Amino acid sequence: TAGITQAPTSQILAAGRSMTLRCTQDMRHNAMYWYRQDLGLGLRLIHYSNTAGTTGKGEVPDGYSVSRANTDDFPLTLASAVPSQTSVYFCASSDWDNNEQFFGPGTRLTVL
Amino acid sequence: GENVEQHPSTLSVQEGDSAVIKCTYSDSASNYFPWYKQELGKRPQLIIDIRSNVGEKKDQRIAVTLNKTAKHFSLHITETQPEDSAVYFCAASRVNNAGNMLTFGGGTRLMVKP
């Protein structure tokens, strides 16, 4: 199995443009999460979804939106990118029976 | 909300020595405390976790201790090896029906010198 995948691997984006970061898991995990990791810092939760059809805000949700139409996919959208959104974005998933969160490989986003 | 602080931010040890990383948390309702290892350019990977009903957990050279009264938990790595060099993150969460939203510490860069 692939586990959890993210696309693209990296992207340079002009300020003001929109972009969707993709995340897909094949582990049938109930919960999915988006984090951002700024250089030299820890991870901060942007949005989460406890189950398909529901989403919630994390610590730093402003400027981001998510949807969870099915169990496997959890896209993150930046409607109008700003330079402060330059970061590495990690998607993660976990199952209700096991708290461990499995992380994707990350997307490195640069907003100029 | 939860606040997690992690110390030290960098730690350099000689191969074979022990390394200890400490974290404190603010939410007394937090009940799940994982530790992640992140190598340069890679994704975080879980190395050990502990739940609030346990005071200590060990897995080979790695151990975690939890003091709920003081609201702190620590990672202990014994007999360190160069491949232990990485950034380590602690995290805390209140696992419930709403999910498992982790709050991470700022990370500790561990360097093991051969």
C-alpha cells in the first residue's frame, strides 16, 4: 500500500494565486489533518477532519480551507496565497482505534 | 488551548552517551503524548508514545516518562548512535470523540558525535 501521499512535492506560487494541495490515504483512516512546518519550528495544526463529511479548525486556520468528501482524500486550498504561507505542509491520518498519526512526505510551498 | 514547551532546542552528545529531552504541557485534560523523529527533509515518524494512564514506557533504547501532576514528560535515549541524529518533537493531545489534535513542541535538534 502507498500509505499517505501528497502532491505536488514542491511548488512556487505567485502571491494572490490560489492553489490546492492534495492528500490521499489508502489506510481507511477515519481522521485526517493538515499541519504546516515553518523553518526550524514545530508543526502547527491548520485544519482537521474527524470523519468524512466533517471538518474543523486547528491552531492556524486563517487563509486555508479544506473539504472531506470521502474517507481517502483531504485537499487543502489556499484561496489567495500570501508570502507568510511559505512553509512545508504535511498531511497526516489516524484511526480512531489507534492514536498514532501517520504523516505524508510533505509539500514545500514558496509564495513569492 | 494546549501549549507545549520543549527543551533543550539543541543537544549534542557523544556516541554511547544518553540523551534526555523534556516537555511540559498546559492542559491537564491531555491524555496522549507522542514523540516524533524527523530526519532532514523527511516526514515526522512516531518513535514512541504514552498515554496518561501509564507513567513510563520503554522500547529498546528509547523510553518515555510522564508526570501528570507536574504536567511534564521526557524522552530518554540510551547508548546513542550517529543515526539517532535528527530533530525530535514532543506533542500532546486530548483524545476524545472529536479526534486527536496534536499540539507540538518546538523541537530538539539532537547531534550524536562519533
